[in-house]
Amino acid sequence: AIGDQLVQLIAKAVHGVKLNNGLDIAIVGRPNVGKSTLLNALAGEDRAIVSDEPGTTRDVLSMDLEIGGVLVRIHDTAGLRDANNAVEREGVRRAKLTIDQSDAVFYVVTSQSDPLSDYVAGLTVPIFTIRNKIDLDSLSASVEPRPEGAYIQISARYGCGIDLLRTTLLDHFDLAGESDNTFLARDRHLNALRCALEALDFDHAQRYCDAPELGAERLRRAGYELGTLTGEYSSEDLLGDIFSTFCIGK
């Protein structure tokens, strides 16, 4: 029963960590698909230079936004292509580094037939494929859930579908609105809960019938991990626990 409660608490903590730390989103895609226009649309102001000339964005442009009460860091990256000059190649390298460190990717395309780049297709984070410039094809904003994330049709230039994109992002991470099932956890809180759950994993309980001291040690460890959350154990307590096992003078 305690293990089940910890599982539920960990689920709440995962959401809490996201709320506390925020989300990092990388906007990626080929040159001239409207990545910088999308950044400006999400920001509600012109923060990135927009031009019809491919390769305008040479470096990563980052900004913090609040979406539905959640901190979201948006990173506008250089267009993914085989660059002809050293500056643009460096921009592409930095774009890939940003992608690797992001919680999700906004992959911008301008046609439904545009495939995922080989680099993006190999990612394990959620991928939101965003078909931009639907105004050129007289299409409506829409969203289609997909296993890897979602497929969303928007027009960043005219702001069509931007609210839909925001809602889809929060819904995917289950962060829409305030919930009584979430608390503002930190990474160390989450790690302590997971360690406690691991310590209480008695799938091999039969083993402890012959060696109850092993089971007792697991219970002690779980108690300690939970104690770090409640303030029962401090760093001094931890040092005391360590040195209490030493036999001084022998």
C-alpha cells in the first residue's frame, strides 16, 4: 500500500518538477519555413529577425514565455541544412546541441509531405510537427494527436492556430490549468521518492524471510529518503548515520 502511494506521489512530483523548472522547447526545421515568425507569434512581439532569405538565423535565440502559468523557454534555431559557410555550419551545430537539451521539439514544415529530418526523427522527446503558412493553401487551423506528439496546422504570420498550439503543448505534458494533484517539487524531491520506492520494492520478499536484516535495511533506507523530504534528516544526521557504523580505535 505504501508503494502504491509512492507511485502516485511520484506522478504528482514529475508534474511538479516541470512546473518548477519549466519546459525547454526547440523550434527547428529547414530554412525559411517560418521558425522565427513562430517565435514572434508565441511571444506576441517581434523578437526575431524575419526574412525571406534562407539562413537568416545563424545563432540560437532564446526567450522565456509564460504559457498557462507554466514557464516555457523557447529556442529559435538555425535552419537544418548542409551549410555552405563556416558561420552557418556553426549555427546548425548549435541548433543540434539545443535540440539535444530540450524537453520537446516544434518541427516546422510548410507541406504535409515534408518528412522529418533524419536528425529529428531519431529523438526520444515529444515532437510537435507544425505545418506553417496554411494561409497560402486556404487551410484551417487543426490538431491531430500522434504517438510522438502532435501534428498541428497554423499560420504564424496571422496568428492562426497559435492558441491551439499552446493548449496542445500543455495538454501533452498534462500541465493545463491548476491541479490539486500536483505539487511544486524539485529534482531532489523526485529522486528521494524514487529511491524510497526502490527500497520498498519487495518483489523478492521470499529472500528476506531467510535474512530479515536485509528487509530491515531496506525499510531503514526508505525511511531515511522520506525523512529528507519532511526535514527529519539533515546533512548532520546523515554524517551521524555514517560515522555511527565506524568502530573507533580498532
